[in-house]
Amino acid sequence: MEPILRIKQDIRQAAGQTAAVKDPDAALLFCYVAACGGSCALPPPQQLNMDEARLQKARSLLVLYNVCADSQGPQKPRKEVEYDPAELRQARAGDEAFAGLCQYYESALGRMMRKSELEILYSVYSGLGMPAEVLMLLVNYCAGRDRLTPRFFEKEAYQWSRDGVETYAQAEQYLANLQQRFSRQGEIMRLLGIRDRRLSESEQQMVDKWIHYGYDAGLIALAYDRTALRTGGLKWAYLDSILESWRAAGYKSRADVEAGDGQAPVKQGPGAPPAVRRGEFESGVVAAVTKRYERKRMQREQTRQARLEELRKRNPSFAENEKALGLCASRAARAAAGGDQKEVARLRQESKRLTEVRAAILRGLGCDEAYLDPPPDCPKCQDQGYIGAEMCQCFRQACQQEQARVGEARRSGSA
């Protein structure tokens, strides 16, 4: 089956996202797909005046940026091809390589294969033409991820084929690259505080993009910290826009950003990080005040955690309630990731009930919710420094004071 590219978004949105890729070949391929009505087979490279490598890179970029879906390979081969049991027995008896693959697969399963499993294995083996030893490595890969199911095996086999894996040496290198990618993904997930769920498809694509661009851990950690400061949590589009703006400015590490005071040009539009008017403050002033606000936020969080710990020790019921609230939030996140909206709604109700119980416990201890959440110095921006895309007056005033202080120090030094 021919590779199919399908534009996933509204055409104007997709065009804007394609422009953000900043790759002429990707833009040309996008225009071709759009001219074909938004869905078409991948054209021959010469039709777009490219070679195969450039065409595949353009395709990968459009998929990576979530502009297009890449629906290569059959969707449900088992429904398309049903084998007669005698044909499967003959294939296993008459093809020594396939017989060895079957034995290897069953050894990994710890049992004999069912007919449906044997059908998929034979469909992959005969349809893709991959050597049995390559498919054995794929069996190891699936088993290592605890996902040795017929459908996952089939899906990964077609992905390997699309990615040009044909020999044992190529498969070994492919697995080494995958392992490196998974390691980086795990590192980034830990930086973002994601420990109890898998990434969604869109999140996965964004993380893969960051890995592709070579962002180091310090750079991503700094972007996340500023995202949390200005939005109150993990906002993926906001975080990505910060990283994109730093990339556009040529920053490759945290040290580069800090050397440039972190105020690189940023994207405009919804979700873009707030900008400072050019020339409004001297270099380093905004960075110094931002760090001050970050410390303020950290101190509030430390106070909150200390008070929580104190209440847990004073009252076992409070400690149990906090544990139940945390477990409820974790289960809700997993349910949301799995698309179980009914369970999400039930857990929201349970969280509401537990919150009311906590309020009653706090009243009994002579406290209230404000005790657990110390009020910010600025109620307008909640000490984030920004309200939406606008610099809060408190932050601007702090920058003005810092600039005056720096100017005074400079004059005193020259006197």
C-alpha cells in the first residue's frame, strides 16, 4: 500500500504550523498535499524536484510538527488476509526460517500461538520481506516493552519497514537509536514532573521535536520553569514557544539564554510568551527580576509544603485525606489519558467530596484553605509577573527599581 499523507488541521492552521517548520521542502510537500485536496499518496521525489532523502525528511517534518498524519501500511491486515490453516501449517513446515521465527515468538510468549497470532506473524513475514532474524529482534523489542501483542508487533514491523530497516545490522542500529530516544524522553518527562502516565500523541511529537533539535536538559528545564512561573503550570504550547524563540535566537543551552538575559525574541500570537518592549530595560534587568520572582514562588511553595507536613503530623485524618486526594488526581490523569470520560467525571466528584472533607478538618484545627496557600504579594498576577501576555505593573515597577539600582551603582563606581 502506498504511503498516504493527510492534513490533520484546518488548512490555515496547518499552513501556519508548516511555516514554523522553516524548511522549504516541507513547505513544498505541504502545498502539494493541500493542492490534492488535503490527502494523497506521497509523490515520486522527482515530481517535486527532490531526491528520496529530501522527500522523506520533508514528510517526517510534517508528521513531527503534527501538520499531517502518515497512514502508511494496512490498517487491519488480519481482516484483509485470512489464511487457510493448511496454508499456515505448510508455511511453518516448509520454510525453515519462518519455523524458527514461530518458535522464537512462542518462546517469548511462553505458550503456543493462536491462529490469529500466527496469521499476523505470517502476514508480516511474507508481506514485508524482512529476514527472520530482524523480526526476532523486533520480538525482543516488543517483549522488552511488555507489549508483545500481535497488533503492536504488526504496527512496529510496518514502522520499521517504512524507516528502511532491512538487515540485522540496520535493526541493531535502529534499536540503539530508539533506546537513546526513549532515554531522552524519560529524562524530559522527569524534568516536567510526568511520572504516572504516558505522553499523549501530540506531547510525544513535541518531545520528539525537541530531541531532534538537540535541546539540552538545562534549556528545557529553564523553559519549563518560566512556563510554570507565568502560567501556573505545564502549558505545552507555551513551553514550546519559548524554546522556539530561543532556537530562533541561536540559543542552544541554558548558559546561552542566561548570557543573553533570557529575553530572546519570541513568537507572537495566542500561547506565545509575553514580550518586553525593545529598549525598555537594560540587559540583565528583566532576568534579575525574573529570578527574584522565581525565588519568591519557590519560597511560597516551601512554606506551603512545611505547613502541609505540620498538619499531616498533627492530624492523621488530614494525612489520609491528602493521600486520597493525591491518588484521586493520579487516577483521573490516567483515566483522561485513556479517554475514559465517565471515570474522569466520577473522580472529579470524588475529589470535590475529599476537598470538602479537608475543609472540615482544617476548620477543626483552627485553620482554613488560605493557611495552606499563602497569599501572593500581588493578587493581580499571583506573583507570576505577567497577566496573559502583558507585564504586570508590579513586575514592571520592580524592573524600574532594579534599573535605577543598577544605574546608581554604575554612577557610584565611576565617581
